[in-house]
Amino acid sequence: MVYNFNLGIGWASSGVEYAQAYRAEVLRNIGQEAKFIFVNMFPSDNIQHMTENIGFLDSEIIWLYTFFTDCKISPVTYTMKRLEKTFEGKDFTRSKENGKVKYVFPNTGVYYVAYLVDGSEDRIHRVEMVSNGYLIRKDYYTYCRIYSEYYAPLDKKAHLYQRRFFNENGTVAYEEITDNDIVTYRFPDRILCSKEELIGYMVSCLKLTRRDTVIIDRTTGIGQAILKHAYPARVGIVIHAEHFSVSSTDDDHILWNNYYEYAFSQHKHIKFYIASTDVQNRLLKKQFKTYKGVNPKIVTIPVGSLRELKVPEKDRKKHSLITVSRLAGEKHIDWLVEAVARAREIISDISLDIYGKGEEGARLKEQIKKLKCSDYVRLCGQQKMDEVYISYEAYLSGSTSEGFGLSLMEAVGSGLPIIGFDVRYGNPNFIDDGKNGYLIPVHEKMEKEERVQRLTECIVRLFTEADMEAFHQHSYEKAKAYLTEEVEKKWKELLK
């Protein structure tokens, strides 16, 4: 069995979660059993809805908090009718508004607010209970009640002090007691005094053997607990991003990225490290030798793969650009919007479609309004992208750091040339300058204005000077190395 550890997942998931989803598909294809373990709480959503959304199977998911119960990973099926049966004949009134149902129990000072799933008419994810104006409890449901949270008023706020996690039949499997930042877990046969101990206990319950492999995608707060209990299984670490600070590294010292510092310090206990590009692999090997005097096993396996190359059956939309990412500050999508607005002064029918969700959405919407470019720059939200890329002529990237760049891989898999900055590691991995796009040289003191101007110039150059057909074909050639069958071979070799 291959156990893959991560922290959380969301509707606007990062590349780490999408990388895991790609890996899940590859491992399925080669007949390798795998589980994907998430250890964060998900009070606003059911974890199953988010894992299913990006391609995981329910049978592949383990959630730390239900691991110790007999509740299965499941979509929400708990209904209003089932909830109302628990009211034991009490009088109540019911009103529905904006995806919520409010139950009021007259003359008791008590009301419930039930939150419906995705605006459904009937399925309930959680219920909040209020007594005399104070929140006292929240119940969470899938096909049964999976856990409850208990609150008390403190400093005029609802203070969480306890969680109970239930089995299918309603019995309590274990409890979490919270006192500010101090958390204790109480089981029938033991007490654990931190979340790290809970994770360690879970790993010990897996009964790992030499035939098992543990892959850690994020080590923050969990790496030590996993390593302490993983033996005799093999442990591997996936490098998803830049692994060190360039500005704080010299000939004698290196400052590792906080996300990887612990994993690198434990190289004696790590069977392998996985880099997603050969460039990062070679650099990491050199740094381990220089600063640590060791030569750990480091393999290159792309974090994603392509089932097939996508070739359009009709002409691509002329002068159309696409970008796909979380709408986050480090992606610098605002630079792309401004560059396209400038290029529009030269190429009158240019367009940019932006796919993804994130905290920058509102700011980008305001920028588009301010630049008066909404008729040719669109925020398209998060969509299933399989057949989307092939409608466009080229891909734009404003990111200044990509460990790999799944959307870059998907773009070349649909034959798109790419314009992006010459930064480690994704862009140089997919862009051969002047052959299937342009790599824009950058330096530390390069200001936003210069970056936007260089993006603008490259966009204009691409659509006015480049042999687009040759660029498309070169991207297809680059993409062949990322076909699923090629990536499968690498995983088979690593796990044999």
C-alpha cells in the first residue's frame, strides 16, 4: 500500500492537491493500491465533496478525524426529514432562505440553523443550535452524524471547548477537548495530548510493513509524527515548490524552505525524494553534497501526466490567450490583465480568459472594470479543463515561482505556446525560448512596470511574428514526455 499524507484540500485547491489527484490516477492504472490521508479539519464543507471534485475515489481517502470511527467517506445524504425526526414531537416552525433552514422552537429560546449542501432542497451538512442567543452546538453530517462541536460563551464570543466523534450507530468513538491552543484527545483506552500525537497514533494503527510506502506531500506540523511511527515502511518526500532561499544562501550556508527543512534534516530516514523536474533534481543533489556531504536518492517524476495529446477539431480562436491557476497574489494575474490591455492597442481582437478561484478574485474583477477591458478579459471561474485549452492559441503565466506547473503541462498537451518568466522550475521546463513561446529574463530589481511591458512585448511578438503552427507542434513534442504511460513507468520503477 502507498499512503500519501497531506494537510488540507479546498474548492480552490493548490497544485499539491491536483498533483495528488494525478498520482492517484497513475497508481490506479498500474494496479498499485493507495490511500490519500488529509489531517486538517473541514468545518465548512464535507471533505468528500472536495476530494471527489478533483478526481479522487471515496475509497482512496482517509480523513484523520473519522479514521478512528467506523464512519465512511461519503457524500452528504442526511435529509431534513431525518433531522426533524430527532425533534421528538416538539413544536417548531420552519423557514428556508439562502441555502439555510431555520427551525424555531416556540417558548424555549432555542432555534436551529441547518445548512444545505450546494443549494440543494433537502441535504444537510451541518446544524447550528442556539439557546437564549448563545451558540451551544454544531452537528456535522454525511450519511449520519459524524461529529459535534460544543460551545460556551466567553468574552462575548462562542468558545469551542469540545468535539465528539461518532460511530455510525451514534456511540462516541473519542473526544477532543480544547482549551485555547491546548488540545487533548480522549479515547476509551488512552489520552493523547496533541494533534501530533493523534497523527502518530493513526500511523501506528496502520500497522505498516516493509512492503508499504509512505509519501509525504506536506510535512509542516506532521512530518515528525509520521517518521516516528512509519518504520519499517519506506518514506518518501515530494518537493512541490522552491526548496531554498536564494538570497539567504552562500558558499558555506543554505537556508532551506521551512516546508522542507525538517524533511531534509532527516535524510538518513528518507528512502527517496521526488523532484518534478530534472533541473530541480540536479540542483538539490548538488546542494545536499555541498552543504550536507551526503548523496540521498532523488528521482524525477512529473507531478502530473497527460492521458493523451489534445488536438482541436476546429480552428482555435484567433489571438486568444488563457491562464489557469489559483487567483493568488504570487500568480501575478494582475500583470497579465494589464499586459493584455496594453497589447489590445496593437492587436484589436486579442482576448484573455482567466480560469480559477481564489482570494484575488474580487481585486481582479475591480481591475478589469477599471481598465474597461471586460469585453475581452474574462474571469471564468473554476471549471473542468480537459477540453478547454484546445480552444485557445496561447498560454500566459505571470508566476515568479513554479515547482512544476500543472497548468503549463496541460497547456503544452493541447499544443499551446507559453509566455512566462525565466524562473525556476516550471517555465524553463516547458518553454523552449523562440520555439514554443518566450522566456522573459528577470532580475531581482525588475519592477512591475518592466515585467508588464515585457509581457506585452512578447504577446505582440507572438501574434505578429511567430510561426504559430510550428510553435503548436513544438509544444506537442514537449508534451510527449508527460504522457501517462511515461509517468507510469517512473512510478513502477520507484515502487518496485
